[in-house]
Amino acid sequence: MIDIAKQVAYWRDGAAEDWEIAQELIERGRTRHGLFFVHLSLEKLLKAHVCRHTQDLAPRLHNLVRLAELAALPLSPAQVDVLAEINAFHIEGRYPDMLIPPPSQDEAEGYLRRAQEVYRWLMKQL
């Protein structure tokens, strides 16, 4: 039998740790890596929500919008847009042939701010 509370805690705690790393990397100008960790953090939070909603293990997916759908979260269109934007940084982090120029510091900080609103909302829902 799956311990759902343990699964949710695992994903939530990993998301919090990855969020801190994302902020540190972006502050240091490591925008590409920082935004990869922003994606990873949101992915883990969404997987916590999927576990809670489905009472099952989270699927091995990385698409933030799809994970939000599986979790049946009442996201606003603006929140969905943020998730869709951040999806691009998952691909860049995993597939070097898909690299585009890294975002500027200002752009990365903008992505971080927008993602932080979603991150905080997702944390409050757990």
C-alpha cells in the first residue's frame, strides 16, 4: 500500500530545497541552471498535488501544465501561462541540442518572480 502522506512530503520537501537552489543560482548569474531548478521545483510541487489528488504515485512526466491537469488544480489562466513558460527550461536543462541563448539576468529574475507566485500558491494548497 502506498503511503500518500509520505509521497506528498517527499515531493514538497524536494521542491522547497530546489527552490532555494534556484534562487541562489539566479542571484549568482547562473540563469540557465537556476531556471532549470525553478522548473524542477514546480514539477515536484505539482507531483505532490497529483499524489494527493489521485492517491497514487506521481507519473514520470515533466510537463508542468499536464501535471497540473492531472492534479485537477483550479489554476488561473495566468498561472497556466507561467507553467507553460517555465516548461522551456526543463528541455534546455536536459537536452543540450535544444539550447537557446541563456536569459539575461533581468529576464531570469522576471521568470523567477512570476514562478514564485505559482510556487507559493501551490505550497499553500498542500
